[in-house]
Amino acid sequence: MPALEHKEKVNQFVTIGVQYKHGGYKSLDNANKGKWSARIKYPNRKPMIRSLGIPYKNGSDFNKRLAVAAAEKLALEFYEKARHVDPSEPTSFRLLATRWINEAEVKAEANENLLAKGLPAQHEVKGGRGYWTPLLVKQSEILLRKYILPFFKTLDRGVNEADVTTMTPQELDGISEWIFNNPSPEMIKKGRPVSPSLVLKAITVVRHVYRYAYEKNIVSQIPQIQRPKRQLKERVRREITDKEYETMVAWTRNKYQDDSYLGEIQYRDLEGVIWREKVTTYRDYQYLFHLFLLILANCGIRPPTGNTPNTWIKWSHYTHDKKTGITTLHRPSEKNHDYKALILKSAVPYWEALRKFQKDRKMYHPDGYVFAHPYTFEKKKGGWKKGDPIKSFAGQWRRMCKELDELYPDSGFNCENGVPQSQRITPSSLRSFFITKRLQEGDANIQKLSLATGTNYDVIMEHYFKFATEKEYDKLTKGTYTRADNLVPEYNENGYYIGHKQVEE
């Protein structure tokens, strides 16, 4: 195999160097008489050396960069020929991702049409859970546009795009750190850090694209990309204390009982007199927010999310057995978990109060939404109809925190943008409150609690379980050696302990 002078490694598969016709590089006089060549060695294949046809110019960085670009292009051509890849199939990550998302969009639309006809969805997410939906496609597109494609742009090699056939596992492992250090402009504006869950979703999308390439026979395996911990302690939501919970309950209850909290409208009659009227709709929504707080704090589910329909609770999910008193809430697809959440017996009246509220307003339906709009509000863009789901109580939550923070400046209710996630109280904090109370006061089995809350066992151990030796002292000391009460320590003349002796009466 011809020798290479001035060798330089381009990546783990390619090395460039200079070849000379007459015995190699011997002096400065013939330094520029060689040509750049590339040595290419893929796993399980024989190495090869090919001339790049570029004259070597000693000391020229631009000349070397031209050689690197040509070597990478040549290496890719050799790889595709060796694997007999269909030339019509792209190998750049960007183009593969575009084709994958286009196919996913077609599958999502087909599933929607089937569901509209009362038929089950058929097109599954390969390598994932569930079926394709327009929302899932949209979320994947956002992750690609804001995080994934910008990351792969950093892996471009010369004139080529980031290529799935030549990228190394080490390069792919760098996506987690890159996303953590490059939040989107929207997140920067809101002062929010990138969460581990967002990075995990991005990695899942990357693997989906590689799975697509695998099925097209472009790559031989789907990479196992290094994943961050699902939660980091500094990113965990701050828990709610007993006093804070009681304060929130009292505040929301006052909101719908005190007329001074009601909203009002102002109008002028035909005679020019200004009138003001209280608006009862505000009272109803404050009442629903109060019940929302009570219900979530006593069943431990993840709060319904505005853009995720499968998290909206329906009455058909709620089961109460009057004979046994067992009450559960089926969560068919909560963050890819399918489980039955437990509802505390003391919380059943909250559910019944909500059911009564809907029946009084003639909007209750056995398969309707638990948190639903009691009024129709239509406008040109958006709006809702009576019975439509209330997608979130985010606005009321922020107003509550802001007012409570003004009333109690040292309480820490502040949830404004820019406040670190670990210091903010959010609706998810109600879930943390429930899990913590079950561990501290309910003496719940951690494994069973993880199943009843759709939570990973390790997450509970790391973030919710707080072991207290003093509390468990009696349980931990059972079975140890016991000594009669009438015995006292005995010491010899040197002051050494030699056992116990019976107390003389």
C-alpha cells in the first residue's frame, strides 16, 4: 500500500495525506510536487487509497480544507456503492427527516379519517407507542426545526450535509448537551431552561429518522444515543407545603363566594346613563378552578395539558364503587402510561360537586369532559362551545400565584417567567404534593405507588421519598436483642464495661 506523507485524520474512517511519485518527500524542493490522497477504511472492509487529484501546497490551510472536503465526498460515494444504496434515496439526515415527517403526516391523516368513521386507527408509530396523530406530527416538526436540524447542521462536513452513513456514535451522543446549551428563542424570552424531557423527545425523533433510514437499507443499525436523566434535581418543581395548599384552597373558595371578586361589565343606555352589572360567568369559572385544585391534589395525576387531548379527563374514565368505596381514574394515555390512578375517599365529594354543577347547567354527559366550559363563547378566531373541554387553568393559576405573592411576599408563590423552575409552583406541584403525602403520611409501598401514579420507581426514590430514621425507628429495631428492665451496666475496677447485673432491691 503506497505511503502517505503529511498524514492527518479527518474522522474515524478517513485519513488524508500526500503521495509523491519518486520515493516520497525528501526535501523542501519537491515538497509541492505531491498530490493529496485519501485512505478510507470502513469496519469489516479492506482499506483503500485513492488520489484526490488536488496538488499539495505546503503550508496552505485552504488547500488542506479542499482535500478534506474531497476526501469526505469520495468516502461517501465508496460507502454507498459498497452497500448498494438506491441512489434515489438521500443519505443526509435533513432530507431523510423531511421524507419521514411527510410519510408520518399522511399516516396521521389516514388515522383521523378512520376515527371519524368510528373505526380504530391503523398506522402505528414504529419504534414508539400509540398511533400517528396530527398533534404528534406537529410536535415532531417543531423539535426538528428548533433543535434537531440545527444540531445536525453543526455536523456538516465541508460541502456535504450531515450524513447518517458516516456520523459516529460519539457525535450523536453530543445532542443532549447541545440542546441544553441552545434553548429556543421562545424559551430564552420566557426565561425557562431546557428540560430533560424535551431532550428525550428530541432523541426519540432522531431515532425515528434513523429507523426510517434502516428500513430503506441506508444504515445497518439504529444508534443507541446517550440519554440524559429524566429529571435533574435542580430542574424538579418545588413542592407545595401543607400551609401553602391550605392557603390556595381558602383563596380559591373566597373567589367564588365573595361578590367583590366577581367581574363586571359597563355599558351606557339610550339616555346616556352608565350602568354596571356583575358577571356570574366569572364566579362559575372560579368555582371550577377551585374544584380543579382539590381534585388534582387528591389523585396525583399529571395536569391536563392544553394541546394534548388524551390528557383531558372524561367522566367515562371515573369509576366509583359505592359498596367498596374504591374510586379510580383511568388514564389511557398519560405520557405513554396506561394506568388507573387512585382517588382518595375524602376527595369523592369534590367529584360529585363537579358532576352536580354540570347537571344543574344541563351540560353533563356520561362521556363528556370533567372540566368543561359552562358557556359558549364564539369569536372569529378560536372560542369554544358549552361542554367543550377546558384545556388548562394556566391563566387562573398565574393570577392566583401573583395575588398570593403580593399578599404574602415571603411565601414563594411567585411563578413569573424568569423564576427558576425549581422555585416555581405550578399545577404539576399538586401531583408532587399528592405523592409526597402518600409517602410521608400514608406509608405507601413505593412500587405500588409508582404504578398508581404512572411514575417511574426511580423518580419517586430520587425526588419524592425522604427517609426519616426517627419515624421508622420502631419498625427498624424490631427483632433486636432485648434486656430485662431490672439490669444495669456493670464495670470492673479498671472502669471497663463487663456486662449487666441485676439491680439489688
